[in-house]
Amino acid sequence: MRVTIRDIQEMKARGEKIPMLTAYDSASARLLDDTGVPMLLVGDSLGQVVLGYDSTLPVTMDDMLHHVKAVVRGSKTALVVADMPFMSYQIDAKQALANAGRFLQEGGAQAIKLEGGRHVANSVHCIVQSGIPVMGHLGFTPQSVNQFGGYRVQGRSAKAAAALLADALALEQAGAFCVVLELVPAALAKLITERLRVPTIGIGAGPHCDGQVQVFHDFLGLIPDFAPKHAKQYASLGETVKTAAAAYMDEVKRGVFPTDKHSFTMDESVLAEVTKTSPREG
Ligand code: KIV
């Protein structure tokens, strides 16, 4: 039985922190699911960390569906949230609902996430009314990187902070079951968290959010030369991978790998027969 949005909301009511991690494939989803993490987000950050783009903007519905299906196959208990990619929901509520539906119907996800506040509230309402749980996303919303002029903390001025709070309340009013706050001053994230009944999930938004989310490659140190301020590396897997690959290459070159342990046998009489019936040419 998977975690439900009700379980997530009850965690806030109990004052229990909500950890979320991103996942993009079946093997990593299985590892994370085994730890009991309650929510896995198939983020459109896959554009950068998996597909090698320099932003999330080129990611398509087909890209997302491909990875959402893999994460659903790899996990058993986590609530899987599928991220709506750029231009899959911005046109109108009809487009947003149709694409959100694909993530549940074809992808097997239990919820979707989309970016934006009051201007997407109507779409959020339509999606939720159709039975699809929606996670909001405010603050620095990566699909608007060009509008923001770079990767910047949002909500530092009184006007911007008030707008963020209004956006969060609008998402809650529209039926969002929780809201991600990205790159938001900790004090503002605290205020929003106190004002909302639904949980906030922070990334670069300080310790007062109801939950936290980290990107798979960031928290595992898989991209050694990239360490954003909001991320903490709990392992150095990038270095581990390089060390393992170097050891493998060394053993292959020296003929040390593979050994009998990694090889398969056959009956010697069969080999003798093949050698006899198929003599070497020339
Ligand atoms: O795409 C993503 O991984 C996200 C999280 C950083 C919240 O949106």
C-alpha cells in the first residue's frame, strides 16, 4: 500500500517532518523506497541531472512519462509525484488537466506537481476536482529562470514576500495538497508554513518547512563539481564511481578481470566435438 496524500497531511498535523527525494529511474527508486521515504518526486530537474540540458525547459511530456513509469515500477510504498514539464500546463486548464491525467493513467503516478501561484490556481482547481492530487511549487520556479534572470532567492522584498504568501494561500484554496518552496528566505518560509494548513516542502527554504526535498544527484554527491548552497552531500558517489571505473579499467588492461569466478563452463567433450567438426580454415 502506498503512502497517500492524507498520510502526508497527517504528518504535518502530528508535527512530523516530511522527507522527499527526487528519483528518475527504477533502480534508484527501489533503493530509496526501501528506506521508507514517503514521497518520491520525478522532477523535471531530470533535464539537467539525467539528460544533460542546462535547464529544465527542453524536458517534454514524453521524457517525463518515460521516467515516471520507471520510478513507479521501482517503488512500492512511496507516493510518486510527477513533475509537469514546461508548456505542458501553461496554455489553459484544459491542457493542464489532460497532461496531468496522463501522469496518473499512463505513468502510474499518484500526484502531479506544477509551478506557479495565483495564475495557475484555476488549473490546480480543475485538476484537483478531477481527482488528481496537486503539489504546488513557489519561490524560485526553475521553468521561469529566464523571467527571473538567473537562479535567485525569491521573496526578499516586502512586496515579493506578500505576493508569495498570497500565491501559497491561493494554491491551498485551489486544493493543492502541499506546496514546495524553493530558494525562499527561511523566515518567509516559516511564515508561509504557519499560515498554511497543508504542508510546505522546502529546498533552500530553511528548517521551518514541514518537509524537505533534495535532488538525488545533489544529496549523493554524484556531480562532484556541482554543490549548490541549498544542498547537502550525504555521500560522495561521484568520486566512488570514478574510483571504481578506474579500478575496473586497470584490471581489464592487466587481464586480472574476469577470473573463473565470473566465467561460465561447458562440457569439454562438446568443445572437442566442435573443434573437430569445425576445423580452422587456412
Ligand atoms: O524538478 C525538481 O527536482 C524539483 C525539485 C527541486 C523541487 O522541482
